[in-house]
Amino acid sequence: MADSNRELEKTRDEVSRLVTNWQILLDAVPMMVFLIREDFVIEYQNQTAIGRFGDLQKQPCSGDLRCCLDKMDFCSSSTADATSGALQETTIHGVPVEYSVVPFVSYSSKNMVLLVMQDITLRKKTEKELFNFNTNIEDILEQKIHELEESQETRKRLSSQINSLKHQLGFQHEADRMVGSSRALRELREMVHQVAKSDATILITGESGTGKELVANLVKALSNRDDQPFLKINCNSINDSILESDLFGYEKGAFTGATSRKKGKFEVVNGGTIFLDEIGDISPRMQASLLRVLQNGEIVRVGGTEPVKIDVRVIAATNVDLVEAVDQKKFRLDLYYRLNIININIPPLRERKEDIVELVTHFVTHYRDAFKKDIDFVPKSLINLLLQHDWPGNVRELENVIQRAVLMAKGKMITEDDLSFDRSLNPEMIEAVPIDVQSKIGTLPLKAMIAEFEADVLRQALSMQEGNVTQVAADLKIGKTALYDKMKRYGISAKKIKKSI
């Protein structure tokens, strides 16, 4: 008898252990689980179900929950009907759910059902958003179709715009290294594609650092001379006499060391294209020689008398205002007209700031790979600082700023401390700080005067912002590290300034 009692007790303990483990397991699952008796009373809920619908244990099923069980046969535990175990959708207490019902036999051999469901609110929300989006698209299309049917003129205009867009989509030539999709840059690309096929001389104008060489490269790549030689000459980096002999060649004996005849760049590149950068800086003698090339298609070698016919397309570029140079008698008017047959003007970066984000992404990616950095994030606050800057050095300045920032970055993100602009003073701040220049001339060197002036700017800026270094760095468009370095150099304490206010 004692053995029988011990065996019974052991069996009860085992059943209790299994029930406890079963409940722990069900409480751990993310789905909502209900165990329901054949009298529709809820025998058990796991914690997920309690958290969503409250504790309904030992209460009869009602409403939406009861509807889930209408087709379930409690008497059949071994063979379920067609809906048993199948995923279905409904709404329980206002919550959209996906559920499944299967027969279940309890340890006491009672027939029950196991109701398992999961909340699909997020999925339904996404489906609704997609439906609304598709519906809106259909409404927009219907509206456009209606407009097209109303007006023949509208149809023609839209057709022209579509053709223009299709044409522009083809503009992304593999040689196009210009980064940006602003309207100004799109119009520039369109113009390049319109004129590249001709042999007309092209004058590319724009401020320093805007990318004139990139435009020249694209013109050449799109021209009919793409498979012919292409030479680039920086007219400002070569001595005038050397430039002339380099471009036009020389005859034997033309000058000391000219032991034989030598062809110039125009002859070497015959049939191709030559890019003359900084054309606004050439001398009057070079201007006359270049005019002969553009006007007659011929050159005369240094020391020679016979003209040599050539067939070269000329692309010139300058950041000089040639109209003003002509007015000042520094540039020939007839040469200006020969050069300016087609003028492609590149807008400065401050006039197309919508391209800055794309440029930053491009440069970060480039220098991240070059410097083997793991940078994968540029914060919005930093982008805002870049958008506020005027970029007098244009794209070249932006590239230098990003290059330094990537190099200086310590983690996976560029911070404001990593930024260092070439201009550290805000023009508005300069005007606001009085300085007695006359009394200092002759007593202080220029460097000391500028340092004193810069220190005054920093003190006033910190005073205006109540010692807020972060805000002052943003106002002056410099990195916090650079600002702290300057403050340390001039013995300026933000805390002392704040206390004195």
C-alpha cells in the first residue's frame, strides 16, 4: 500500500512538473495562446495573451473570441475539420489577429481546443498604406489623363517634357564625373550634350573650383573626336615663351638649344581636341598666335615663317571675367569673340546647394576607401553646417573639407569637431567688431594685428552666445576643436565669459 502511495505521489509530481514546464514554455512564446474547454470556458492564457487582452482565465468566451471557435468540433480530437490548424484572420476586441485552432486533449483526458493567435496590427497598417499609395497613384494618373483629354496644347506640352526627360536620362554618360542633380547642373549637362557633337570652339567659364575640367572632359567624350588625341594645357603654369614653343613648336635655330625642328602640341594633337585652361592669363603675343589658330586653322612655329594647317578643336576655360578684361585692354576683343562662340558657364556651389548632400556622399565614400576608414554616417547637424557655408572655393573647397574630416574622424561618424573650414571668420561678425587700424599701424606687425582682431571676434561671439562654444562654432562655421585651439591660443575662457554676463 505504501509503495502504491509513493508511486501515486511520484506520478502527481511528474504531472505537476510537466504542467509547470508546459506553462513556462507557453509564456515564453511571442504568440498569444488560449486553452479553451468544450463549455467555452478559458482554462488557460499565456502571458502574451494576458498582456494584450487582460486575464480572462476561468471566464467563458464571448464576442469575437467565441466566433473563432464556431466551426470547431470539440468531440473530435483525432480528426480535425477542414479549418482546424488553418491560418485565419479576424478582429478580437478591436485588434486584428491571425489565428489557428487545433484540438487538444488535457492530461485529464478532457476535450479542449488550443487557440493560437498573433497581433497583425503592423502588417494591416502597412497593407493599408500600400493600398492608399496605390489608390493615390491611380487618382493622379486619372487626373493627368483627364487633363490630357481636355487640352490638345497640354498634351503637346507634356509630350515635349516627357521627350526632354527621356533625352536627359541618356545624358549620364560614363565620362560624366559631375556629381549632383540640381536644376542648374541638369541644364548644364543638357547644354553640353547639345554642343558636344559640333566642332565649334567652347569657352567654359566659372569660379575657381567649380569643375571646368570635368566639363571639358565630358565635351570631348561626347564629341565626334572622342577617339582622337586630347591634350590639356594649363596656360598659367608655363612661362610665356615656353608656352608658345610648346603649343606651336619651333624651327631649328629658333633659340639657344633648338638643335632641330620640333612639333608643338597643336600639331601633335591634329585631328583631336586641346583644352586650354586659364586662357584669361595668356600674354598679348600668345593671344595673337591663338587668334590665328582659331581664325585660319593654322599655326606658325617659333622661328618659322611658313604657316602649318591644323585641324584641332579648342576648348578653353577661365575664371577671369573676359568682358572686364577686354574693357581694361588686357584681352583682345577679336579673340574673345572667337573663343566665346559657345559659352558654358558653371554656377558656383552656393547657387546649387541642393547638390551638397550628393557631393558629401560622393567624397565621403571616396576618401573613406582611400584612407581605409569605417565611416558610415554623416549627421544631419553636420550637413546643416555645410549647407550654411558660402563655399567661396566651390566644389574643390568642399572636397578638401570632407577629405580632412574623413582623415580626422576617430569613429564611424564624422563630427563637427572634424570639420575645418578655410574661412574661420563670419563677414557679419567682422563688420560688428570695431578695430582701430590707424593707431596700430607702425606699432604692431600685421600678423599680431590680425590675431588681436580674431581674438576680439571670438570674445564677442562667445559673449553673444553666453559662452556656448557649440553655438559659436556653428555661427563662425568652424569645428569645435579648431575653436578651442584658438581660444587656448588667446587665453579665452568660455566659463569666465559666461560668469561675467
